[in-house]
Amino acid sequence: MQTALRTSLPETELASRANFAPHARVLREERPVQTSGLPLSIRGLRKSYGDNEVLRGIDLHIPAGQFVAIVGKSGCGKSTLLRLIAGLEKIDAGTISLGEAVKPEDIRVMFQEPRLLPWASVLSNVEVGLGRDRASSDAHSRAEKALTEVGLTDKRDQWPSVLSGGQKQRVALARALVSRPRVLAFDEPLGALDALTRISMQRLLERVWRDQGFTAILVTHDVAEAVALADRVLVIEEGRIAHDVVVNTARPRERGSAELAGLEGSILSHLLSADDRT
């Protein structure tokens, strides 16, 4: 059974141990121009549900402002890890440190389902993301600014029922962004969208990440999405980090390029070969 690759290792060593050469060559990672994100350190993280041990000792460091994607087969512990980071589940053992005291609005989660309030307007749904600041005098202006960032200013007074699937997810993204989070976790947020809408949303996620500089953690089953968006791709197997791969391609990335396709193929080959080892 493979052990986790700790991100405190030098990047060149991470690349060699990931066994994805030549596609895992490590160059300087790009960051948002200004980083407001929080660093994240995880040590010895474990989580069980009854007799099922889902996470079996996760060790991980994510620098402030990095975009990390987590991939793996169903049931490997991806979403559990994300929920623990977001504080939605209780830790059984180990620690998660964000480097400093955080406020509730510093960490936000975007789910696969938009989870919009059907009786509230688009603008009101975005304001929900302000939490205790929803009653502040600038709540409307902050929500309108978030809608502008996702390209939905003209939908502010509409009901969720008249929106397309992609528009609903844009509203959900605006709701997550409105409080200016320092860590934004994405739990398969694009999984239900058609192919073209999904690519459009991927570009939007990358743009707002670069504009705002938060630390991004994306759980996805789509390896192509992971290599298109992330600075690093973590491969989880049997509750542990089996591989930690740095994506070195410059942004904006060209979907379908030979470099991204090669990296995607290497990660998929590893995931599929895991079936042969079980």
C-alpha cells in the first residue's frame, strides 16, 4: 500500500516520486496576483463511520492561495476530506490547522446542487451567503457585486425556477463569493452540467480564483477538469494520499493540449491500475 507524499518535500522530489514523468515536470507554480487565502496544514487526519475507516492518516500542506484538486474512485474519501476541512464533519483523530484564527465566513463550500431558496430572488439568495452581515447597510451592494463577478447582474430580480442549470450554479458561486472567503471548497459543483456549460464554468472558477486569491480545494471525478484548473492534483486511494502531482502548465491553459492530455492519461492509468491491484 502506498504512503502519502508530504508536500513539505522539495518539488523536484515530489515529481520524481509521483511516477508520472515526463508529464509531472515541476516548474514555477502560478499564483493569483494577490493572495488572500489561508494556508492549510493537515496532520494524521482520520475519520471513520462505524467500522468503515474512510480516512487513514492524511498528511498534507496547502500553501495560501493554491488551487488543489482531489481525485479518486468513489468511496475513496475525497468528499469526506473536503467536509472535514470545511468543518462540516467532526474529526476522529489528527489536526487541521489554517494558520490563524478564522471567522465562519472565511471558509465557504459550493456543492453539486445549487441549494437555492425557491421563494427568494436571485439577489436575496446571494445575500444569504453574507450570514450575520445580511442585515448590514451594504448587503445589497455586496450581493450585486458578486452577481457582477459571475455575469448575472441582469438576473438579480428573477426566481431560481426560471434559471438554467448553469445559471443556478453561477448564483451558488456568487453566494459563496459574497463574503470574500479565504478558503473556497468545491464538492463536484459542475458534475450535473452539460459539457459546454461545464467548460464555461471551469473558466469562471479559474478567473474568480485569480481575481480574489482564495485557497481553492476542488473535489472532482473528472481528471481532465482537475488538470485544467489545479496547481496540484491529489490522488486518494483507500483513505490515503497515494500521489501528489504538480501541474506545471502555464495559464490560461489550452484544453486538449498534448501536455494536459498526457498528464490526464497518466493519472487515469494509475487510477485504473488500482483496480488490478485489488
